[in-house]
Amino acid sequence: MGEKVRKKICHISSVHHQTDTRVFFRECVWLSNDFDVTLIAIGEFSGVKNGVNIIGIPKPANRLKRLLHATRKVYKLAKKQKADLYHFHDPELIPFAWLLSLQGKKVIYDIHENVAESLKDKAWLPFKKLFIFLYLLIEKMFIGRFEIVLAEQAYVKIYKQRFVNKSLHLVRNFSSNTLLKPFCKTDRVVKNNSVTIFYMGSIDQLYAYKPMLESIAVLNKHGFDARLKLIGWYSNDTLKEIQNLSFWQTIKEKIYMPGFMEITEGYKHSTDCNMAYSFVSDNLNVAQSFPRKMYEYMHIGLPVVTSGHLLYKQMVETHAIGLSVEHNTAVEIAKAVTQLIQSGEYLNTMAQNNVDAANKYFNWEDEYQTLKKLYLQLIG
């Protein structure tokens, strides 16, 4: 007998880069063990990578071109795949995913964030209330034809209230131990008052880049040799703002800002760090769910200084993996870092606590089984 023909699935995104951690490394790569997987997403590469057939589309010059042209391009390419199941990741693709469902295709909508709340933080977006209303209306009109996958626990309550009779599938944004194991280290003790702090993620106001940078100035003013590795995408406007900060000239030699890096490249820079930062604003979209970086820090054994929202405070205290600050101010952050520095060997205990919590409670290896089960239910 010949080998069983594998079902064809297609992940599509007009927003996410083709090496996005959740979309590519967690979902597509893992699914490729059981299915024929194609990913259509932003990026220059087209070909096979880690068992996934990637079709790259150029990054649109601006948001308007993304909405008007990139979405249609993604849809046309997706339609050509003739896949058994389509899995999409962006709200702007809802109408196109609906069209695929009308053609008899099984469709999954992967909701990465509280979209309605996230719109409130878009500085470039006019008439926010109108756009939130329109999004909720579009969601209500089309979502009945999709299976819903939610990336965070906090979204379950929201969508259960919004769609009482809809089945929801929670596939949390945990990290893969397999992927991050090469960077795992539990010797994080600070020596000779020389501390290096790690951050990987978007560099913008939503994630408190200004107090992170200012905390380095405060720490150095108080006699520490403090350095910060700030890895992630930032806009030209953000860079100008950073360069115009009153304290920038005093710390610029102690800041490493290489820009966007793929996850495995970025975390190579974490191995000589003592702790990490993870802060969020008061926006409900981010304050009620954990950013991906929190789980990644756990897997590599990096104690964390984080925001004081109840969710974050409970996490660090329950598992003894770091400290939270009541407000995202530079003085409070520097004080927490100082406390960790002065904890001596306990920093290593925190590092081990991170690894233990990640392996026991927060690993993708277990979480993936929920996604695989859904796929098998839909297309066998």
C-alpha cells in the first residue's frame, strides 16, 4: 500500500512576518509533522523551510496598501492552494476567509489579541469608536463560519459573552522548550555590580521603552555598570524619540539595539544576561494577557522584572520567577533590579524556578495537542 496522502492546510497572514514565532515556529512547523503545510505571509523568502512551504509576499509600503492590496493578494494565493483547511491570523482577512468558507473550505480564525481593545492604542487610527464598532459588526456577521482559536485565557470570557453558542479552542501562546533549550541557563548571579538586562519584543510605548531605558541611567547613576539589550522592531519615529531623550547621551554606549531578529538569533544574545524586562501599558488588550516574551524568558531561565498588573504580579509571586513593580517608572524598575542584584545566589534559584514552571505548566509541547486535536476533528 502507498503512503497515505497528507491533508493540505494553508496558514495566511497579511500582517505577520513569515518567521513569526507563533504562526511559523509554533504552529506551522509543528503541524508539518502531520500535514502538508503552506504559509503565505510577509517576507522575501519563498521555498521550503523547516518542512513548511513558504510563499512570501512583499511588505506593503503603508497600512492602506496592506488593507487594499496585500489582503487580496494573500486571498488569491491562498485560493490557488486548494487546501483542505485554511487558518488565518489577522482581522483584516475576515471577509476573505469568509469567501473561502463559502467555497466549502474549513476555516480557523486564530485570535492573537483582544482586537477591539488593541484599536484604542493605534495612534494613527482616526475615529477609533467607529472602527471598533465596525470591527465588532464584521466579526458578528462572519465569525459563525469559522472555528475560533484563542491565544490567551483572558479572551475566552470575552468571546463566550460575545458568541454564546460558539465553540472556542484555547491554544495559549506558550513557548517551545525544544526551540529555546540551546539558550537555557540558570547561572544568572550578578558579579562586581555589572548587570546586563535583556528585552526582546516590539520597542514602542505600549511596552514601556522609555522607562526601560531610563532605568539604565538610574542604575548607572547609583554605581552599577548596567547594560540593556533591547532587541526588536522599532520605527524611525521611536528611534528619534530615543535619541532626543535627555539622558540618552549618558547611556547610549550601554544600549544594544540591533532591530528585529528571528527568535533563535535574538536569544543568542540572552546567554550573558542576568535578568529580563517585560512591561505593558494599562491597555486591556495587553494588561489582561501575557506577552509571548514572558513564556520565552521562563524557558531560558531569565528572572524577570515586570508590570504590577494583577495577572503579572500573581505569576511572578506564585512561581517565584522575578519581581513586579506597581508602576512602570524608571525609579521603581531600577529599585527592583537592585533588589535582584543584591539577592545574590537567589537569582539562580529564580532562574531554576523559571525553567521548572515553563516545563511543568507553560510549554508548547503540551499546548500543541489541543491544536492538533482540532485539526484532526475538522479534516481527519
